[in-house]
Amino acid sequence: MSRLTTCFAKLNSAGKKAVIPYIVGGDPKKDSTVAQMHALVRAGADVIELGVPFSDPMAEGPVIQLAHERALEHKTSLTEILGMVSAFRSDDAETPVVLMGYLNPVEVMGYEAFSERAKKAGVDGVLTVDLPPEESAALKSALSAKGVDSIFLIAPTTTDVRIKAICEGASGYLYYVSLKGVTGASHLDVSEVEEKVAVIRKNTTLPISVGFGIKDAASAKAIGATADGVVVGSALVHYYFEESEKSGWDASKPPALIQSIRSAVDE
């Protein structure tokens, strides 16, 4: 049983929802990522989504775009991201780690090589934002052969027919994009999310996590009432950047933002 399956099963048995923070590897400091990952777990994270820096992160809003730029200025590569996961695994063998990024770096490394190295590093799932499910067979096959889950996005505009097809091809969990727009947008409509999650549930038994627009304890609690997991990205990336600008910033300190979201979701 994969770490993701085990994690969501334990949470479901306990009547809890997953808190899934997203950070960009190599941001805000290149050498801070592994410490941030451990700090997120201590703050209450159940799964970590680790962003792979890319020069054209088309799904991202300004906050995460800038994080990608900073990470690239630090020369953070896909190989180094895998090294960060491996370093994290030396002290944490349980918390699932999902790589979230874009296809080009994976294409350059090669599907087979990437899948083998991801498995060896301790990656549990891969979400490739700009790879349509209809064109994902080759990468999905390579990942599946190594026991790595393929996670797909479902948008508010995704048709019922396509939702069914995506659900049939996914593993680990499904990621529902809560709004029309990029990461960090603020027009979150909880009732619309509830309606769409209900449609998705008719087509799958996989956990459904919701991201985009979740920025604080209140929004996380509202979404957690209907989803199996809440993804916190832009708000956390911004939080970390601001903290890193302060004198004496300690990357190993559990972020207050995630602690507050953990408490709110558990309520």
C-alpha cells in the first residue's frame, strides 16, 4: 500500500482531513527546503506538495511565479529537488511527498529515468500541471511501474464525461481546482466547490483534495467540510518569503499559518 493510500486511510478512519501544504523547492533559500518540509510536518501537514521550479509556470499567480523565479535564480534543478526529497526521507519515512510541476524538466530527464530516480528518492506522487490526462499514458506507465502515483487536476469547467475519464486514470488522490483562474486567486465559492466535489465523488473512491484560493484557517475549514484534503499554496509561499526576510529566520520553525489551518480543519 502506498504512503498516500495509507495516509488518507488513516485520516478517514480518524474522521480527519488532510492538510497539504505546497512550497517551491529552493525557495525562499536554496538550503532551506528540507528544514521547511520537516517544519511543515511538525505543524500538522499530512502530505507535502513540493513544487519543481520552472521558467513558465502557467498555472501560477504572481506569488508562486516569483517563488519559481527565486528558485531558478538559486539554480535549483529537478535533480536537486529529488535530492531534497531523499534528504527529507533520511529522517521521515512516512509523510507522503508529491512533486508538482511542469512537463519540460521531466521530458529532458526522460520518463524512465525520472520515474526510477523519483522512486529511489522517496517521491510518492507526481502532478504534472501542463500534461493533459489524454496525453499522459507514457509518463503514467513509467511512474506506475515504479509504484509512483499519477495525480490529475479537475477544474470547475471540466465536463462530466472528462471527469469520469480523469478519475479512471488517476491514483493517489484527485486535485480539484476550486476556481477559474491561477493559484492565489481570491474568489472562492464554497457552494460551487461542494457541488463539483459531489459530482467527482460519483466517479471515484479516491480522496479528493481541493486547492487554489485556500489562504487561511477560515477558508480551509469551509473547504475541509466537503473535501478529503485542503491544499495551501500561495498563502504559505508568501508567508515563508516574508519570514525569510526577517533577521534570524529559522526555517525549522513550524509555520504558524499551517498550525492554524490544522486546528481549524480538525474542528
